[in-house]
Amino acid sequence: MALILKEIFNLIRILNSETGAGQIALGISLGFILGLSPWVSLQGIVIFLLIIIFRLQATAALTSAFFFSFIAYVFDPIIHKLGRYVLKLDSLESTWTLLYNAPILPYTQFNNSIVMGGAVLGILLSPIIYLISYSLIKKYQDVIVARFRETKVWKIIKGSVVYNWYSTYEKFKP
């Protein structure tokens, strides 16, 4: 329970930060792909490298991967059927054989129906996840955060010694 609360607080902290909505939404969409695939695999490593190289919002990606992995668990039967359908396509049989005989690609575990179904579903739905999360984050940051920062409560909190100490700590935090 503490882990779930920690992830929710991390997500709230990110949404209230000065980070752009596009960067957070891209992190969420990559987390969606990561949540549908095994974390310790070649595609998981590639997603982590993309997050690091393009300096995307890693906390948003890991938090969304955490939550989407629970959702993926519920939809495993559908993901399995989709992956099995893609792997059984006669037109792709030679492609799967070629990929399986390649030096590194078998480590993606693409021949597993759940991994293939998760990859296909993740690639197909990640642009939709990006657009939905971008619009929701933008609306949240423009409306709710802006209104909250205009309240007297926020002005009192921002003027307090505790807030000044916390903001100083956040600047030096690795």
C-alpha cells in the first residue's frame, strides 16, 4: 500500500512541477509500452535508454509503467489472443524465422504470445495514450494548478519558512 501511495505522490509532484506537459505525456506513453512488456528484456532496456537519452520524464514513465502493468495483468487473455494471432499469421512466418535466427532479437522474447501482444498493443495505442494524457495534463496545469496558486492558502504556504527550506532542498536533491 505504501508503494502505491508513493507512486501517486510522485505523479502529483510531477504534475505540479514546471515540467512541460509534452515531456510528461511522452513519459506516460513510454511507461504504457513498458507496462505491457516485461521490464527485464531487450525492449525494456531500449525504452529505458530512450528515456535517458532524450531526457524524458523518468518518474512519469516508471509510475505509469507501474500502474499499466496492473492493467495489463487484467487484460492478459486479450493480449495473449492478439499476440497469438500476430505470431500465427502465415504472411509473417518467414519474418519470425529470420528474427529468431538473428543474433540479439530472440532476447526480446517476441515469440511469446503475451510479449508480442503487449508490444503490438503498446505500439498501436501509445499515440492515443500520449494525446489523452497530454490534453489532461495541459488542462490540469492550466486550470487547477493556476487556480490553486492564486489562493491565499498557497500564498501563505509559499511564504512560510518550511516551504523555503523545502524548495532549497529540492534544488540540491540529486
